[in-house]
Amino acid sequence: MKAFRKKHKVLVAMGLDTSSRREMLSGIFRFVNLNANWSILYKQTDALDAATIKNAVRDGISGILASELSDKESYTALRECALPALVQRRPDFIGETTSANVVWVKTDNVNVGWRGAEYLQSIGNFASFAFVPPESPDAIWAKQRKEGFCSALRKKGIECQIFPGGSLPEWLSGLKLPAAVFCAYDYRALQVLSACMDIGLKIPSHLAILGVDNDELLCATASIPLSSISLDHEAFGFDMISMLSNALRGTSIMSGNIPLKNVGIAERESTKPPVPAAVLIRRALDYISQNATHGMTIQDLIRHLAVSERLLYLRFKELLNMTPGDAILDVKLQAAKKHLRQGRESFSIISATCGFNSRKHLSRAFKKRFGISMREYRTIHSPR
């Protein structure tokens, strides 16, 4: 006879506001998908409150996973429910009190800071090093990252400057350049980047910026892509619920330590100067996208980039297999297509709006590029 396996229903209280938490949830749900006798009661919240705990207990949960607690009442409710509970962040408001059923999950954030210091020291000879904590600098994880970063630098006889709060641009302008700045997490790195651009500091020649978490949405799409320490949060979430699984089987959890796996560096332009040719093309395409429909010429582009015509054509051919004129025309034609789809403007108005010398010029270029006339295109794509 097949043995009956108890069904575990677990309350998971975790927000979706950061990539790290979303990845942790992915690891938690991967564990659940691999274990048929598990189910999740999910609450999208950054701080678990007492009412949610009590309601979940009435729903018959077996255990609890949470990012953090909202207040003392939530901690009291957690202790009183007597269910195994793992909480990622230990709050200051509970003091030194302990509870047999509550485990505070700890990660080696000190090692994250140490890794940041090692990397920044390896990429250049900086005149100063600095750490920018989060807006709430007393967060334990941030203190640990700062500790690891500063201690690694002290070991090499290097002093670390800490942002004390106040005006970020003013503080950054006072750093001895070139400087290396380690930020507690990626959003803070984005704020540092914005402040540097406001005061004219060049990235990375004046100041190198490194964040933590490798949030692709923030890092890869920033005006200057941000380098970041990459952490395997998905594996962390999987290990966290595995630890709860052990507790539900009756295994005593003496420590909530979960090592961070696959700590690496996602290197981007904020710490590593890009290839000069790529920079030239990026600046050229940015200028073209902003000015092509306003009558710009190749000579305007050459003056803006301060390069020779020969070099400009060479770089476009190497990297894009096209000419600067092709790129300008493409932006103008895409703008014309948009006007044709969205309105009933005359072809003469569209040609002038999109930077063509005449309607005839636009009509000829449009037919050559897309194989149909503007009238045919409008008939096909106009709203019914």
C-alpha cells in the first residue's frame, strides 16, 4: 500500500518590486513544482503583518516564508502560531528575543562587499574608493555589504569614504578622481549615475560605478549601462524553502545561514570603457534618431561627432554594414510610416514633417525601400 504523504501548504509573503525577489520566488516555485505534496499561499507584500499570519493559519498552512515583518504584532503572531517560519530579515524592533519556531535567514553579504572591492581594485588605479548605502542605511544587509567592502580595502591600506546622506551630487563632486563607487544595490547605482551626469562627471573615466543584483531592467537599459554584482537569487529561494522543508520534517535548524551561489560580475560600460568604434556609432545613432526628421545632413553629423568623413563612413561599414546616409533615411522613412498609419495628413505635409525635400523624394524613397507606394501602405494599415 502506497504511503500517504502529508500535503504542505506554505504561506509565502514576498514583494515583486525588485528583480532579486522575483528571482527568489522563481526558486521557491521551482521547488514546489518538483514536490507534488506542496502548495503555496502567496501574498504580495514586502512586510508580513499579524492579520495575514492569523488568516493563513485559519486556512491550514504548515509553515511560513517571508521577506520581513511589519511590526512587533506580526512577530507576536508568528511566535504564537508555533509553525516553522523563515524570515529573511531580522528587524531591530524585536531586540534580542528569540523564538523556537522562527529562523532568521542570513546570507553572506559581507562577501558581496568584499567581492566588490576586489573587482574595483582589479580594473584601475583609482585615487579614491567610496560606498553609497541605500536610503535606509541601517538595513543589516547594507551594513554587511559596507563592512565587507571597507574591510577588503583596509587590508590593502585603502580608506573608504561613505556617503553620509544629503546632496549626492555635491558629495560626488568632492571625491578625488578617478574614483570607484560601490553602491548597495542597483537602483542606488542608477541614482549615482544620474547625479554624475548632472554635474558633468564622465563614466567610467572620472568615476566607475558598481551595483549589486544585476537587475537587467535597470542595468542594461541605463543611459550608460551599469556593471553589477550578479547573485543567484533563484538558487537562494530554492535553498530557503528547502530549509523550511527540513523543519517541517522535524529537522532542527540551528542556523539560518544560506550561502550565496555563483557570485559574479556582470561587466558593463559603467566600469569598462567600450570599444571606441562602438561609442562613435552609438553617439551617431542617438544624434540621427533625434535630428533626422529635422533636415539634418551628413555634415551636421560629422560636426557633432568631431570626426572625419572617412572615419565615420568606415565605422558605419564595419559595425552596421550601411552608410550614415542609409541610417538617416531609415529614421525618416520609419517616421513617414508612422504618420501614414496614424492620420490622414497629405503626403506633402508628411514629407515636410519627416525631413524630405519634396513629396516626390519621399514617394520615390518609400517605394524603393518597402516595395509599395505610400497610398497602398496607408490603405493596408489605416484603421478600419
